[in-house]
Amino acid sequence: MRFLLVGLLVLSMSALAGGQISGRVESIGFNRYYRPDCWTPMSITLDSGGDEGTYQIQIIQEDFDGDKVVYTAPVTVTAGNGSQHTIRKEVYFIPTARRNNTGNFGLPLPADTVAALNAQLKVYIATSSGRQIAQLPIADTLINIDPATRPGASTRGTRLVLCVNDASSSSRPTFGMEPDFPSTGGMQRAPIAGNLEDLVVARIQPHDLPQSVLGYDAVDAVIFDNADPAQLQHPSPQPMDALRQYVRQGGSLIILQPADWEKTLAFADLLPVTFPRIDTGTMQLRGVVDRQETSPLYNLMIDSIAWRSVPPELLDQQNGPTLHHWIDQMMNQIDAQWQKTRPPFKVAIAQAQPQARIVRNVVWKTDLGDDLSTPYIARMAYGLGQVVWVAQDLGEPGISSLTEGWPGVWNTIFGWNDHSFASQPPANRKDNAIDPSPLAVLYPPAAGLDLGYPLAGMMELSQRGTSLILLVVLFFIAYWAIAGPVSYLWLARSKRTGLSWLVFSAIAVIATLMTIIVVELVLRTPPQLQHFSLVRLSDNGPDLIRSDIGLYIASDGVQQLELRQTAMNELSYIAPYPVNPAQITRQPDFTAPLTYSILQPTEQSHPDANPHVSIPFRSTLKKLQARWIGHYAGGFSGQLQLRDNELTGTIDQSLNTDLHDVYLCYNTPGNGDMLLYLPQWKQGQRIDLKKVTWYPLDTDASTQALPRQGRAIRQPLNRDGLEDYWSAYFFNRLRTSGPHFEDDSSAYTLALLSFFDRFGPMSMRTTGPSAIRFDLLRRGARDLDLSQLVAAGRLAICALADDPSLPMPFYVQGKTVAGRGTTFYQGSIAIEQVAPTTQSVIQPASQPVELRQIAPVDLQSKQSGTAQ
């Protein structure tokens, strides 16, 4: 009987175990790529096992201080009629920045095996109360696209681009500048020189796009290539909403026009173009038509060899004469590969939106006697980001096999000022092979210089730490003096030296009581806060504030931190500071780490549901990051016109503070980027740009035409993307002193980060103080870039505030904390392009550059089947 009961118990336990929920981690990041100082998406599959109810996904990591953070996300499991059901859940976390079991900072490298990753990155399924049920295994290793390197080692930053295709699509764009990934899973820099950063492309499907804007934290751009955006309308929350938030907060969306042009209409409010019916005389066309010659892309590849304009004086006498020969080789190679293409190609006919910026156009012949010029590449600002539309699917099989010219094409599309070229000769030289570029002497491999490194130091309460240490030292000196020589001399004078031990004990008791009183007084001080805040003001959407916070609370225990006045249906949060492991120099001081939970941030659905977290303190400093989205008081506005490359009009600022070290950047179609500097911009002040006395940037300090010298400055940012004018000034400062965010250094370092993609790479000069170069890194500071707004034809603004207080409503235990620190404002103002106009569909066009062997084909000869 006893054995029978035991058997029944075992069987019942087995049955219970068989119905227990289980799961696995399907993927992390994008195709294993992740950035260590950003929110990272994780896709999890759960098998209900017949169970149903509410559970938790728990991801355990460490924060900047070594405390354990449990990132939690609720998940509801349903099982119809008790049958097993599979659920896919997307969750987000910030990777650990501390030293792992293999001795490296951050998550284990691919060479450290999957077992090491599972030991460091622990993922659990838990009950709604937090009791862990089972650890979810991770099946594959990860690739850190921004790894730490040894000091002085050659390194380069990385741009992460998501290329979205349907599973059935044969479209596969060529980029020509992606880095290599050896079998160990590490990353080797791309065999390309002349670019600011490497390009990592994660090719995914629409259902792989994040369902929350958190998942885009590490992403620099999204390319939508021949995929159906209707797939982004489900599940809930909709990936389309997350994509729109990403662009609105500063991202870049590239839409390559598919042959099935109606698909693109799902992005109608984002598109910089419309698709009207075009009357060509004998027929009406709409959408995408067959084109027998592809002059737009061919011309773009030829024109993107921007090094045709490189002044020979930049090269030494040995390499200078070979420059034109190398350019001819490149052009001949591009020309030869185009002879192998097979037209027709599908190109869209569209009309630019009034606020759009046409980058390139395509010229058609019609039977109306006029040339028809329509946009080929158009871009438009959307919030703080940009949407770029290309009239052709660049991944279609007829052109994706082309090998040369792609880096320049993508630099034009993205709006980057890179001048990428192959830095290594072909492995197997052929008759038409291209010689090594003589420009390689300008861009040899270089050490990385991290512009974002000083950011973490801006959260330190160094003044308070110094004062407390000084208090301890003074208290010790006073105690030692009184307990030692003072008390002994007093007893000796009274001839009572026999009482020295009694007096010493009494003084010790009094000193202990005084210590307790002093500690209690110190612990009763209110919270203290030091911050670096980025305020990004949008003229057609909610504003965004990112604050890196060092918060000192002089007591032990759990403290509730809260943001208020946040916008509905937007995602605001407080989380651990996401430091890059490359910026960690020491282990935490605490031997007994504390544990706290961070609930996955979601859009605010109720006015009273303020974003908040509960974090344990122990009378010390915690470093956090808060993201506030709402409607900020004041902003930038103006009426601006760009006529003949001259910007005129007025600009206003209605913030509650004065600004200083103001930089204004805009693009002129004929002369590149212009950068303006204003020493001051008072609250409520209107500035008429035409009435300002502008001085050219002068590196001779005696003329005082330099930042921080009190004069307004107007000068091109660079010359054809080369290091000159403003870029030479900024880069020479970095060569001599490195990046800083204090005193006058913050004015130029933050401006450099604000227009990062417009500068182009630092070059190697042969003489003078600039005979050194760095590859610029921006760890933890990528979201400061406003280059997308400059490329979209707007005036981009960045400035420092005089007000040191925290610019967001931040509360500790229900009480507001203003703190002190640095606030950096960014925004933009629309520019009216007055002349020449580029907005009409039918307009005179110059003769396009065509392949000699391929003649233009009139639209009237197109197949009638293309007419809509």
C-alpha cells in the first residue's frame, strides 16, 4: 500500500511538471548584433504546457554600481481547452556593464561560448508574484558592434542599419562597406577608408521590427526595401507606432520604392512625395513605370566619386599625380559594370511635398515638348528625424549585382559626408582592377577618440564628496588633538596625569556621541542631484528630454523616483545609467550588491500613471538615466528663406532661460553646409540674421573671430566634406586637448556631436599640429546628432543654457529635486527654399549624364500596360 501511494505521488508530480510553462530565448538584438549601452530587444517563445495565467519574464543584469537589476515584463498565457499554446513575447533590457566571468567587461564575447553567456545573462519565467519557475536558455552568442579595445588600438565607431525585406522578396541591396565577422564572432573594421564609422546591416523581416521604441535605441537608420508596411499594423502594440516614434525622436527611415507602388501608401503621412497622375500627352502615368535607362543611379555613382574635387595639395608629390588616374579607373569600372545590366528598370514618377527637399531628380522625355523632371531622392523632416524616399528599389536583381560605387550612393541617401573608398587592393588583380587609392595616405588606421567618455563624469557630485572628506579629516584632527596632547597638557598643568585614561575615555564617549549627531545631521540633508540633460524641441510633436543623473540620497532604504507631466501615449521612463563597458575603469566598491526591479517601460495610458521606479540607496550616489516626453515650455521658431544660398529671416527663442554658445547649421544645395555661431541668445530675443555682423572664422586669436570671443561667426562647415574651415578648427582642438565637457570645451565638443555626420572623417595632414588623426567615437552620445535635420533642409540649432537646474519634473519620495548641472538645447526651424524652385513636377531640366551606349527613351514609347 505504501509503495502504491508513493507511485501515485510520483505520477501526479510528473503530470504537474508536464503541464508547467516553459520557454526559450529565440533572439537577442538584431541578427545577434547589439550595442552594449542601449536598450536591447529580446524575443522569447513560451510554451504554455496547458497552463494559463499571468507570468513574468525576468532578465537579471548589473547596473553601473554593481547592483542587480531585474528587468521584468508581464506576459499573459492562454491555453484553449487545456491544450498547449505557444506565445511570442518581446522584452527589453540594458546589458550589464560590469566585469563578467571571463574577465571582460560587458556580456561575454562569442569566443567565450554560449554557456558563458547563459551564466552571465540570466532569463527566467516567473509567477506574477516574482517566484522563478525556470531559466530560459539562450541558444546563440552575441556580437557587440561597439566593443572595448585596448588603449591606442585602431578602432572605429559603428552605424547599425536595419534593412527590412519580405521573406519572399529577392531584393537585396548592396552596400559595399560592411565590416568582416570572423568565425569567433568578433568584428573587424571594414576594408573601407574615408568614412566616419563602419556600417553594420541587419537584414530582417517586418515582424522582426521592435514593438516598442525602446528597441530602436541602438539603431541609426531603418531601410524599408520591398516589404509590405501593412505587416506593421499588428500585433498589438503595433510595430508601425514604434517606428513612427523612432523617427519622430530623431531616427532616419529610408523607403526604397517597390514596383508594387501602392504598398508605399501605408507611409502616406511620412512620405516626402505623392503619386499624382502624370499626363505625358498620349497617356497618363502613375506610380512606377518601366525605364529603359537608369541614368539617375548611374549618374549618382559617378557623381559620388567626390574625390574628383580633392585638391592635389592635400597629397604629397608622390601620390598627387596618381589621383586623377585612380579616379579615371573608378569611373571606367562603374561604366563597364553598367554595360552588363539588363533594362528595363522600374522607377517611380512622383511629386515632391511642399516641405520636402529634393536631393536628386530623374529626367524623362515626353511628347509634350518638355522634359519631365521628378524626384529620384527626396527627404523630409518628421519631428526630429527624417524620412528619405528613393524612386527605385536598389535591391532588385538587375542592379544589386553591381560592385562599385555603392558607398557613395548610400552616403548620399543617408545624408552622410563620408568619402568612402576601398582601402585595400583586390585580392586577385584583373585587367580592370582598381589600383590602391592614393588617398589612403589621408586616412590610415587610427586610434579611437571617445567624445562621449566625459559624459559620465558630469554626473559626479565631486564638490559634496570633497566637503565630506574634508569634514572627516578635520573631525579626526580635532579628536586626535583634544584626546592626545591637549588633554595631557591640561592634566599635567593640574598635576592629575593619573586621570589621563579616564579623561581619554570620556573624550572618546563624547566624540562618539558627536559623531552620531553629525551623521544624523548629514543624513537629514535633502537629496542632491547632478545632471547632464539634452532637451530636444520638436515643432510638430512632443518634446524629449534625456537626463543622465547622479543622485545622492543620504539614507539607506528604498526610494521612489518619479517623473511627472509626461505626455499620454508616449514612453517616458527612469532606468539605470546605460554606460558602455569601454568606459568602465574599475569595479564597484560594494561587496554586498542590492537587488531592485525595473518594470518594462510602456506608453502612458492614464494621466495619473506617472513613470516611476523604486531603487534602494545606501547613503551614496546612484547613476540613472531618465527620459521624459511631454510638452516643454517654450521653444524655437522663425521665418527663414534660403535664396541663392543665402539664409535670411528672423529666429526667436521663447525658453525660460538665456542661451550661450549657440550653433546654427543649415545646408545650401550649391555650397554645402554652413555653420553659424552666436555668443548669446537672450530669453525672448528675436534675431534678424541679416542684421547680425558676421565674421569669418579666424584661427588667429588676435582677431577674436573664434568661439567664446564675443563675435558672431559664419563659415562653411568644411570644403566638399573635406577637413577645412570649421571642421579643421574642431578637429585641431581634439588633436591637442581631446574631448571635454567643462568650461569652454563643452561648447565645441557638444557642437561636434550635434552635427557629427556632417563633418566627415578626420584626415591625416603631413605637417603642423594636425599631423595626427583619430577615428571619432561617440559612445553614449549618439542621440545628440542633428545631422538628419540639416540634410532635410532645416536650420538645426544647439546651445547651452545658463540655468543649471534639471529641466524635467523629477521627484524623490514625492518631493521635487532640481539639482545642478548642464543643460543642452537642440531644435530646428523650417527653411523656405525660395529659388530656384524644385517642387513642380514638370520643369526644365539640364541634359542628364548618360552612358554613351544607352540613349534616353521617351515615355511615349513605354508599354501601355504601365498606364494607370
